[in-house]
Amino acid sequence: MYDPLVDNVPPSDQHQPDSFWVSEKSSDAYLPLVGEHKTDVVIIGAGYTGLSCALNLAQQFGVECTVVEANQPGWGCSGRNGGFVLPGTGRLSVQQMRQRWGKSVSQSIYAEYLNSIDTVNQLVDEGIDCERVAGGYLKLAHKPSLVSALHNQAKELAADYGDSILSLSADDIATKYLSGTRAYSGIYYPNAFGINPWLLCQGIAKKAADAGVTICGNSAVIDCQRVDKQHVLRTKSASITANTLVVATNGYGQRNLYKGLKDRTFPVISSIIVTQPLTPQQLLDVGMAAGLMFMDTRPLKYYYRILADNRLLFGGRGAIEGKKANNAKYQKALKDGLLATFPNLYDVKISAFWSGWVSVSLDDYPRVYHDPQNKILYSSGYCGAGLAFSIQAGKRLAQLHCAPEQLPDLPFWKSPLKQFPFALARRPALKTFYAWEAFKRKVGM
């Protein structure tokens, strides 16, 4: 698998991710960039953020823009994630946000997260068929010591942050939501929902193209220079000159392409397995409410949901290096996690396994940043929970460029991503962290 910390350039000969989500429902092919071109705004990356930015630039502000994608729209994380549309990104709780910025700002940040769900719903309601399934999201306490903090979080979100979160006891969960595995308590987010993430990305791409955006597929950028106050990008077969550059590659960004993002995020692999359709008895054994999505409170959490055809999607940590992402031992590790969660599925078969890169920021908080002096914008650091927010971020990038006065007063756009100190130690440190968490699970800590 392409590794952004090792490979200089992504492959540019692939059309679709190797995930379960891909189908023939919508797979428009966008032609490569050929020859010399000029545009007002050039966007690197045709995932949620890049396409959302392009769509809003064209629809709301009438800006000419071109999206340059290494492969085809949705090839990166936008076609590989679990399809969880949730309120939030980064890894900061509301309590941590309140400590960092104060209560008023933390409330405004959470309102932005809620607004991101509305943004996704609006796109879907406008005609994107992405298999939206209502059912909500349930965060499960995996040990008794977390029950009190989790319920206090729910009370705070409901009282002060405008979200209708419910606190659930272990009995509530077992009788109404999930009976096939043990949970000590949980909090329920009723407004969350599941989708096919690849289809959503295809739909946004089509809307952007219909709005006049030029999307260039299979066009990996091999060089990006500032020449005479303009940006000049080169691919193997073309060049494009633009007044403004938007970098929207998140976890798939090339380390040396744009120095303003070098070592400012940490790409980490998340992997997913999907089972064959569960039998009626297996569905009873799992005991999962229809449409509901789950995640636990472990530092290396598992997340799972039942899909429309009764398959179980189950995700968690993957390899450390891209070259090892498809190693069978990581598929086995996920299946072991699935069986530890649902022991009655001992004979279940796996029909799909894939991986993708998520982008972790140093301070666990994403940025939607504008450098007006150099006419560069970027958004990155979603920390693995950014499906809805990454689409919202694209809309905010368009506003940052054209109408910054429209933006709410939030920390997202006030500072660049922080650079990782001792960047070469990121992967050795991650390996140590994974080993420690594996030890904790083994001894029941």
C-alpha cells in the first residue's frame, strides 16, 4: 500500500480503492491532466475535503477551480472509512476543549461538529444515493471505571452543547441496543447515521463537475513550485498554473510536496474487515439494533456496524508501515478482536479486508488553514473521526478563500498545524504504544 512517509509520489494507475464499498452504482472516470493549463484555484486531492471545497467555490462564489487527483475520486480515505457520520473530529473531549479554550469556544466548536452532520444530510437530500441508514451511534464503556465519566459527558453535552445525548446503563444496552457483547454502560447519539462512504464521494464529485469544476484523475502531482507569485504543479504528462493552491490530501499527503505540511501530521493505518452475510441465528447472537453504529472507549478502539445486507463491518488498528498493510496477520488480529467481542460468531467467514491512512495531528485537533501571503490553503489532521467534518472543512476552505468574514470565530483557522518534534521517532513510538496496549489487554488492565 502507498506509504506517505516512504513513497515520494502516490501511484497514479488505480481507479478505485480496494474496499468493500466499491460498486458500479457510480464510477465516473475523470480523465488525466494533459498539456499545459491555467486555473484560478488548483486543489490537490479529490476526497471529501477537496471536492467539497471545489463544489462550494464553484456554486457559492463562482470561482474557476481544478481538482487534481492521483487516482480517481474516493481512492483515499474517502472510499475506505467505515461510513460513520458522527458529531466530532480530533480526539479532544468537550472537557479538554473547555480547558484549552473556555466554555464558550468549546460550545462553538461542538456546534461546528453538529453543523457538519447537517452539511452531509443536505448533500444526501439533494440527491446523492449513498445508502444512508439512520440508527444513531453508541459509545460503549469497556470497563467499569469509565462509566461515571462517560455519563457525565452525556449530561454535559445535553445540557450545555445542544446535543440530545442519552446515558445508558448496562441493562439498557443489553435489552434495547446490543445484547451480544458486554458493555458496562454507554452514551447514545441519536442524530448519527451510517452511509456508503465511497458512494458519497462519487456523488460530491458529480455535483462538483456539474457545477463546472474540472476534475483530473490519475494525475499524481510530482512537483509543486511557487513561480512569479503563482503556483506551478507538474504531473508526468502535464503542468497547471494557478493563483491559489489548496492542499486537501490529509493522511495521503506527500511528505515533500508542500513544506508547510511536512511532518505536521502523522499518517496512521486503520483497517477494516467485513464478514459474509450473517445467518438469522448469528444476527440474534449479535443482538444489534438495526442501523446502530458502535465504538468502544479503548485507546485502540474497535468500531462496528451491521450493513444493509446483514454483513458485520468491524474496524480497528492496522499495520504501522504501508508495505505491511495487507499482511494476513492484521486481518487475523481484527478477526480475533471481532471474536473477542462476539464469541458466538466463531464460525463467521471474512469476505473483505482493507486498510487506509488517517491523519493524526500533534495536538489532537485539526486545522483549516489559510496562508494569504503565499495564497495557500489546507485542511488536515482529522484524527480518524473526520467523515462529516472533512466535508464541512471543504466548505470552510472555500469561505476562507472568498469570504472569511462569514466564518464563525473558532480555533480551527487561527493557526497552522504544529510540527512533530523528532518526526523520525513517530513510528517507533507508535510501535511501542501498540505493544503496551496489547499487553494491557492481555492482562486485563
